[in-house]
Amino acid sequence: WYQRRVHGELDALVKEDFVRILTETEANLIMQQRALFETEGVELEFTPDSIEEMAELAANLNSRVENIGARRLRAIIAKVIEEISYDAPNMRGEHRRIDAEFVKERMEDMVAPDLDLKKFILWGLPQLRGN
């Protein structure tokens, strides 16, 4: 039995790739989050500029820290909707609009230029070290 290994190198994903992943793939993360919140009776809306902002952040963070590709999007979305997730059971019937400004506010602590990003783990949460 003969095995041949193929090695290749892929280019890093760029903002446009992340936008496509968030909008064009079947059952994308945006659709998943909207469906999840619908189970709590909360209508979640992601504006086009919020998607652009999250895509830009994913590309930026992947270039500054370990490049984890599209998995970065899951970390960003989790951080963006974290507060809403906790409050969702008490928000039945409400509509929440997530725009670029909302994303920037929620991600502020992760994108500061002087931030030591090594203290953030894969999912984008600070390691518990008393800082």
C-alpha cells in the first residue's frame, strides 16, 4: 500500500472571506444565533454594518494573535451577544438590533492597540489570572 501525502499552504482569510462565511454559507452563524434567540421569543437582527465590523475584527485579530481562521467568528459573535444571551429569558417579545456600533462597544476590550492579546484564549475570553 502506497500513500502519498499532499502538503499545501493556504492564504489567511481576509475580511471579505469572513463576510461571505457569515452571510452566504448554509446555516451560517448569524442564522444560528437568530434561531437560538427565537426559541426564547427574542428577535435578533444583525445589520450589514455589524457583519462587516465582525468580519474586520476577525481578520484583524487573526493577524495579531494565532490565526485560527473562521473559528474566530464564533468567538467574536459569542462576545458580542454575551449580555443579550444572559438576559434573553426575560426579553420575550423584544427585538434586538446589533449594528456596528454595538459590536465595537462589546469588542472594545479585545481590540485595544496596546492590549496584550496573549492573555486571550481561543474563545476570546480573558484567562482567569486575577487581572
